[in-house]
Amino acid sequence: MEQELTTAARGTFVGLETTAGEGISSAVLDYGEETAPEVIHSLLVDFVSPPQFRTYVPQVVQGKAGSVSYVTTIKIEDLRGGRSDFQVEANFFSPSGEPLALRVNGQEASHLTLTLRPFGMAVLVSDPSAELRLGYAVIESPRPLVVEAEYQVSSDDSPLSRVTVRGGEAKMIQSSLVEVSPDSQTDTGIAILNPQPRAVLVELTPLKESGNRPEGIDPPGVRLRLEPGAQTAFMLSQFCSLPDISGSSCNFPTGGFIGQLHIRGYEPVVVTTLRLVNGLPQAGLPVRSLEPDF
């Protein structure tokens, strides 16, 4: 697209717009043979459609299995403030990416629309007495939000464990501290979500404190294929049982392992990790990346 500033148009407002599916990434102003210095007095950029920010909770669970019940509490908070209320969309999906109806705040739905005040907070609590269901959540809003998920496990209504993890953004290269120890009954739970509209390959490589792979695990480790919108969750102790498509050799150390798990998506993915003792979540583990948030 080109627009020429004629003599009559000098000093007037000139607007740029696009009707294509993608936005304008750059604009070049050519003053031609004009010898006098030109000045851009102001440059205003406005969105015809406001941007949407997505924060992911890669693991949500609700319901009861025998005497054990599970509750996920999602806290959504606005730290930026503003002058007006705004809407937040919360969507729940099954591990295969299909809409998942959860009983949240007494209402069973796969989609919720919330109104958040500036500096306000919304809390979504799943029903521990409902049918047992697993999946993930996507929180979408016109501004960045802080999202936390708290997981509580109870037996006969007596709490057994409670941990909190931060909602995440999709990134390509991530790493988390991990541990598995048969002696202390310690394991690490990992959830990986592919938010892309196409299948993504994800390489998982455990690394010792020295930065080397454990003996018995050939490069690149385990390579998973996640379908569009799909999520997978597993224990570190199950690492070599994952559906690896790379065909590499994998024999995880039987005596235990402490180190880090390097996660590389061929496109951005979302990762959450938890430390478990005797099968119960004890702490959320930090997932690190050099890529910036939002």
C-alpha cells in the first residue's frame, strides 16, 4: 500500500489501515525530492480490534475418586488497573483439546465470561463432589493478568496437600528442576500443553547437574508429538514409557535422578511441574525461560 503526500496534503493527518488478516508491521515515509527537513509531530497507533492476552493453566482437576477428592482454585488478578471494567473469558478443555464442562462456582460450563474491575480479582473453584474430570484452562483478556492455580487433595474431606502454581505463557525453550527418588518416594509431575492450531514436536531432555544427559538416554531424549490443542501429563518416573517418536534408546536411572528437564518445543508450548511425595503434590516447581512474558 502506498499513499503520496501531495503539496495540498502536507501538514494534514494521514492514516494507514489494513483489511488483511495480518497487521501492519512497519511503515516507510519517502519524502522524495523534498529538500526541507521533515518532522513527524506525532505518531498514534491504535488497534481496530484490541489485542487479547492468553494465560494458560496446563492442568485442572475436579471431582472425587473413592474417598479422595480434588479441587482446583484459579485466581485471576488485574495488577495494572485502569478506568473501566473489562471482560475475562475462561475456557476449559479436555486433554485432547475438546471443550470440557467443569462444575465451577456452582455452575457447570466449559466457558465462563467474567467482569473484572480495575485491580480486581476473580476466583474460580471446582467442585470436589462432581464427576472426576481432568483438563486445562485458558484465560483470555484484553490486558495482561496474573493467574494462579491452587490444587488441593483431600481424603474424607480432610486436606492432604495443597500447592499453588503460576499460570504460564507459551514459550519455545524452557527448563525445570526435577527429581525422582524411590527411597524418599519423591517424583515430579509434568504437564505440557500445545496451544497451537497445528501439531507440535516437543523434545524432553533430562540433564544432570553437570549438564550432561544421564547414562542410558540417547539424544535427543524423548520426542513427543502433541496434536493441536492437546495436553499431556506424566510422572518423571514414567519418562522412558512416553510415546517417543524419535526411536532413541531410553533407560532412566533406576536409583533416582536429580537435575533439570530441558523442554524444547518446535513451536511455543506451556509447561507446569509439581514435586510429589508419596503421590501427593507438595510444591510447584519453577519453570524457567529466557523468553520474556507477554
